[in-house]
Amino acid sequence: MAISTKAPLKPLMGEIPQGESFAPNGVSRHTGALIINADDWGRDRETTDRILECATRRVISSASGMVLMEDSERAASLAREWKIDIGLHLNLTEAFSARNVSARMQEHHGRVSRFLRRHRLFQTVYHPGLASSFEYVAKAQLEEFTRIYGEAPKRIDGHHHMHLSENVLTGRLLPSGTLLRRSFSFAPGEKSWINRRYRRFVDSRLQRRHQLVDFLFSIEPIETDRLQRICSCARQAFVELETHPVNEDEFQFLTSHEMTKLLRGFPIAPDFSAITFRQTAAGSPMF
């Protein structure tokens, strides 16, 4: 489906636009930004070190930090030292590996994890019997992030994207006004209309209480033409590119000359600060 060049792109479209003239949220052209974010900061030493190398090479803008993991404390110290923009990577599916995790936390997290991992569609189902466990686990991670980073997270996403699970959304477990990771964006025809409609529905719910980027893509599959189209979107839209540098192929690409060539003319934003300003200034609904 082609996007008209006469009208601004709707902020919740979430699909790669066809053509070059579009302005999400009614903002004038040439006001976009490309944010390359690395997930799983603090998960373990190898993951943190891979992301840190990408940060020092300035091929990523930011990272999403896991708490209560084996390298979380060291990662927080490194983030302060290197002034890396870190958001909370909410973990509802992977066992905590830090030594200081309480038995109560492990119990609640185990209940949530077993439910969500039972089937990929279970994240779309609200489980009233687990409401208190979801709330406990989310609140504990928000508090732990604040403890080790010295401030509450200004943006939040989720391990395996489970921050979009129905219990989290219906329970309003994440602070209103924060920048929250939206659903993945796809080119027209990449996903079924049911899939696209569901993602659009989720994003519309998110935008009532949170700030969102205009588009979210994964760096995978690593295909030059596809990534060039994504970079082109960033001329007029706020685009987040999700990466996992612990994966060898992604790390090699991020630190390669090919990546440097791809980004020529598409400077990477240093952090998420421009997104927060643009969305606030544009009057996007947050509450």
C-alpha cells in the first residue's frame, strides 16, 4: 500500500513508507533521527563488553539495561563512566542470575516466566491470577534500576518484547510519560493484515500513556537494501533500530566498514533526548 505524499504519515502507521515525503505527527521534513539501540546490557560480561565496544566506536546510540543479572552492577558503573544512555530492559522471561535476588522475587518471576514462555500468544492474554506477580516483578525491576543507576528509567523496553504483554498493559505497570518501545514496524505485505492491525491496536494503547518513536525495526535480517530504506525513513521520522551485539553476525556488521558506508549521510543520534523533545513539543498524547 503506497503512502500518499500529500498528507502527513499517521504517527501510529508503523510501516515503512513508500517515497520520501512524509512527516509523522505533523512535524516538518528533515526532523528525523536514527537511534541504534543495543539490547541486554548487563546480562553477562560478554554481552556488556560487546555493547561497550560498539558504544566506544560510536556505532550505537544507547543500550537497554537488564537488572538483577550477573553483570548488572558492573554495567551500571560502566554506563556512568562512559556516559552511555541506558533504559530499562524489563525482563519477564529469563531467570535472574545475580546473587542478591530474593527467593520471593524468584518465585514471582518464575510464575510469570512459565506463563509467558508456554506459548508466544500468551503475551496477548490477560491472566488475572498472575496480576500480583506481574506487578511485583515490574516494580522490583524499576526500583533496582533506580538503585544502581541513581535515577528512574526515562525509557523502557522488554526482553523478548514482553513489556507489551497484556498483563503489563492492562495493569498499567510502567510509569506514565516514559518513552516506551513500540511494536515492530514492517513494510506493507511483510505481515498479515491481522498481525498489522493487532500491532497498530497495541501502539494506540501505548500512545495514550507513553511516548513512542515513529518506527521500530530489528537490524536482522542484515540486508543492505532493507537497511538503506530504514535509514531513509530517519530523514523525516524517529527510527529505532534494535540490535543485539552479543550475536556475532550483528556485532561484526555493526563494527564493519560496510556499516560505516551505510550510515554515510545518516548520522546516528547520540541518545534518545531528541525523541523526547520532539514528541513532547509535538503534543503527542501521553496520559
